[in-house]
Amino acid sequence: MPRLTFRFLSALTFVALSAAPAFAIEEGKKPVNLLAPNGGLMFWTLLIFIALVLILSRYAFKPLVAAVEAREKALEASLTQARADRDAASKLMAEQQAALDAARREAQQLVADGRAAGEKLKGDLLDAGKVQQAELLERARREISGEKERAIVELRREAVDLAIRGAGKVIEQNLDSAANRQLVENFLASVKAS
Amino acid sequence: MHAMPRSTARLAALALFALSARLLGAQAAETRPPAVPPSAEVRTSTEPAAAAQEAATEHAASGGHDDNDIITPHITDSHAIDVPSFSAPFVREVELPRWAPVHVGGYEIDLSPTKHVVMLLLAALIVISLLVLTARTQARQHDENGHTKGWAGGIEAMVLYIRNEVILPNVGPHGNAFVPFLLTLFFFILTANMLGLIPYGSTATGNISVTATLAAITFVVVEIAGMRAQGWGYLNTIFFWPHDMPLIMRVPMFLIISPIELAGKIARPFALAIRLFANMTAGHIVVLAFIGLIFYFHSIASGAPFLMAIAIMFLELFVALLQAFVFTLLASVFIGQVREAHH
């Protein structure tokens, strides 16, 4: 290991020595000065760089940046468009929902109305039926009583006739028929009165 | 400024390394003048040691460039580029054309292309093809399915991250005008950094001329942004003239603070340039030193520097991304600072 270290150190010294002529060339040669400017190289650098700036800005950076900006603008536009579309869609949906709700409410109203009307009609019809029934009953009762009265009158006349005929038969001979008849009539009137 | 300590430490390490190397080098040159440097082994250690020694001797005698040094050629600029080769060292140096220097107002400027110019051009071409292709693919995918995916999506995500999280929040309102410049800065520096990490590549951003130019461009953009945003108020960023102080205080404060403001203004691009340059250079020096150790050890012990070199390489990958990011971030912050009315 010490041998290696020695070799390394000596190598470093050696490289320094061997590189030395680069910086301190023998008396005859001009020493290399790394900081000495070279007018020709400066001119070429200037020329090449300016040409490069002109060419690149015209043919590379301008289209490159323009394309990127166009892309950014397109992205921005499509984002804005999407946002607007989404807003419009949600508005439309809200409108649809409102319309649907209204329709549903209306339908419920219609059903309720129909039911109420039906109920009312049913009640009315029932009432009308009852009234009619009562009327019919009343009329029947009236007709019955009228008939009964007439029958009674008829019966009574028949009875009077029969009685007169029977009594006539009995007292045919001795009695003035008109006077008798008056007598019976009176009697019957008293009966009726009682 | 969170990256400051790291880069300062790296710069310090680099300076220390350079200094010690210079001292030791001078010493070495004194002690063993024309002798064959044993470090030739570093370049040719795949061959048997003796043969290597001979080859090195021949090479040194024939007067090629300094074979002792494997680091300097890799971190400095040159008039030759390395290209892949199918035969033995699998690398071939191709000389770049040399043009006559141009004279501009007393200064002589050599405009002939160098290795780093080639690397910058390569980085620019890679960035252009990558990003333009991404833009095309993105447009097609947008037409097809409205979003980006795959490779184009990844690049787009990077662009958007830098734009939305780094540039726009720091630059402030109406920062869109600065987006292409700052994005270009990021991708260009990132690609140039990465090119230094691949075989046959070289780090152009490890050259002070390149980083200084990028920082100077940034400085100009920052100051123009300040002038456009503040109008005459821009002068307040240089000349300190507090209105809420009595005149007797205002004048000395003006005289003391104004130079500091000006120095601060200039220090920011300076820091940008040095930070990128130092980070790129220091990392490469460390990696190359470890690679040198691998060949020097020439035994099982080579495994240690080998693993270290790999680890540092991963660190370099991260630093390449980080420094591109930091440069862009700080440029954004500076633009934002000068644009908002302050002081």
C-alpha cells in the first residue's frame, strides 16, 4: 500500500511536471496564455451567434411558442366551452325537473278533482233518487186514498140504492115513494153526520 | 449568483494548478535540459515502454510539437481539427485553411477558421437542425392529434421550462421579446459544452474569446433593454443621484457610488465570461490529468484514475448543462434587474 501511495504521489508530481511545459514553454516558444483573446474567433462567435439567433427565432422558437400558445388558448377555450356547456346542461335539467314536477302536481290535482266530482255526483244522484222515491210513494199513497174515497162513495151509493130497493120492495104499497126516500136520505145524512 | 462559489473555487484551482505547473516546469527545464522527457510515455503507452521511449526520442528529435503536453492542445484553439481515422491512432489532424489577416484600424485580425470556429459552427448547425426539426414535427403533430409527443415533446418541454420558469419570471413583464435570444443562448452554450465531451470534439466555450463575446452580446442586450424600458431613467443605473438626501450628502454619494455602479455593470458580463470559461476548462484539465495518470501507472493501479476520469466525466456532463442554464438564468436576471426602475 505505501508503494501505491508513493506511486500515486510521484505520478501526480510527474503529471504536474509533464504538464508544466504547457504553461512555461522553453524560452524560444511563446507561452500559452489561456486568457488571451483572439479577435478572429470573437468575430466568428459574434457572427455565428447572431445568425443563430435570427434563424432560430424565425424558424424554431416563433412557430414553437406560437403553437404552444395556440394549444394553450385552445385548451382554455375548450375548458370555458365545457364549463358553459355544463352550466347550460344543468340549467336545462333543472328546467326539465321543474316541468316534470309541475306536470306531476297537475296530474295529482286532476285526479283529486275527478274524485271529488265523482263523489259529489254520486251524492247528488242518491239524494235525487231518495226524493223521487219519496215522491212516488207519496203519489201512490195519495192515489190509494183517492181510490178508497171513491170506492167508499160508490159503495155508499150502491148501499143506498140497495137499501132503497129493498125497502121499496117492503113498503111498496103503502108509502109515497118520494116522501119515503126523503126520510131515508135524512136518516142516512144523520148517520153520516154521526 | 449561487454558482459563484463553485466557479470561483474552480478558477482558483485552475490558477493554482497553472502556477504550480509553471514553477515546476521552470525548475524542470533547469534541472534536466535537453534530456528525453520520460513523459513521452504518456502519449504512446500502448506500445512497449522501450519502443515508446525510442519513438518519443525520434519524434522529439524530428521537432514536432511538444509531446509532453497532452492537456494544452485539448483546451486551446488551433488551426487543425481532429477527424476520425480508421488506422492506428484513429485520429487524423486536418489543417484548416489559413487566410491573410485583416487589418482593422491598426489591429490585425486573423479571420482564418480555427478548431473552435468549426466547433461553434457545428454546434450552431446541430442546434438549428434540432430545433427547426422540432418545430416542424410539433406543427405536424399538432395538426394530427393536437399535442406534441416523443422527441419533439421533450425538446418542447425544455424550451417551455426555460421560457416559463427561467426567462419570463426573471425578465419581468413583456419579456417575450427576450425569449428567442435567451433560448438561443441556452441551447447554443449547451451544445457547445457537450461537443467538448465527445471524441474528436473540442470545447469552444472553454475559450475565453468565445465566452467573452457571448458575455459582451449579453451585456449589449442588457443595456439596450435597460434603455428601452427606462428611457432617461436608464442613467440612474450608472449615475447615483438620490433625491431623498440633502445636497450635501448627494454629491459625495454620487462621487463614491457611481464608479461602483459602473464597475458592477461591467463586472456582471465579466463574471459570465469567466464563469463559463473556467468551468469548461477546469473540468477538461481534471479529466485529462486523470487520463494521463491511467497511462502513467501502466498497471492495475490505472483503474483508480480510470474510474475517477469516468466520474469527473459524468460531473462534466452535469456541469455542461448547469453552466448553460446558469448563463441563461443570469442573463435573464440581469435583463430583469436593469428593466425595473431601481435605486
